[in-house]
Amino acid sequence: MYWREPVGRQRNKPLGSTRKVKPHEAQLACVAKQIELGQRASIAPCATFEEWVEDYLVWHDNAYPSSPFRIRQLVRQWLVPLSGTVELRRLKTSSVEKYCMARNAAPGTVSKELRTLHTRLNKALEWEIIERNPVKDVRPPKDLDDAPPRCFTESELRALY
């Protein structure tokens, strides 16, 4: 739990292991600290990934009117099933990596889905819904079938010139 004292100094207090401390208990501890500091206390449930994506798609449709169909299809078909019921701020890097390993698709497809998820979560970061992007450190799968680019022979280069 993090807070700022009235003089502006940041403090923290560990609440315990996530296995022992339930989310609602952590929220109650935060509210108790807010009351102790004389701040306005509130318990604001974080939106699930699926709920937040709907808000994001409304913004995306207005910001990029020429490309909403493909983004909606990709988000709803692949990204929402990945983590639709998870609170956005509880989305973990490990669950995204597990998704990448389990996804039975070409590496290029998985890379595109990862880029899409990364940019969507960057917007959540910008809107201050999450504190860090869990996809930031996930590496896309390598495409092992890529052949090196073909080099021209000397005679082919002369013919081109």
C-alpha cells in the first residue's frame, strides 16, 4: 500500500502475500489509511478487461474512423477471451506469455495480436487506469520459417543496372 503524507513524502506498507490478503481486504486497508490521513475515501472497482475494451473501442472508432472493423474483430475474437473477466489492473505478464505459447497460430499473427494488446494497454496507461503495461516485457515469438533475403549475383546486378 502506497500513500503520500501531508508533507509530501511517499510512504508504503506491505499488506502481506497476495495468497493471504484478498483484494477486498487490501481495498479496506487503503480506505482506512485514506480516512486516517483525512482524505476522501473511496472504493472504486477497476473495470474488467472486457468492460474497459468497450470504452476503448468507442474512443478508437472516433479517433480512427477508417479502421474500426478489423480492430474490433481482433480484440473481441482473441484478446477478450484471453483476459476478459480479469480486472484490467490485475492483468499479468505471465498470463500474456502463456497465451502466446498456447496460441495455435503463425508467429506473425501472434506478434500482431501482441502489438494490438500492447497499444490498447498503453492507452489504459495514458488514461491512468493502470500503473504499468504488463505486455511491455513480453517478447513476440520468432518466426523460424523466415528465409534470409535473396542476394543478387554479379550478373543479375549488371542486368538490373
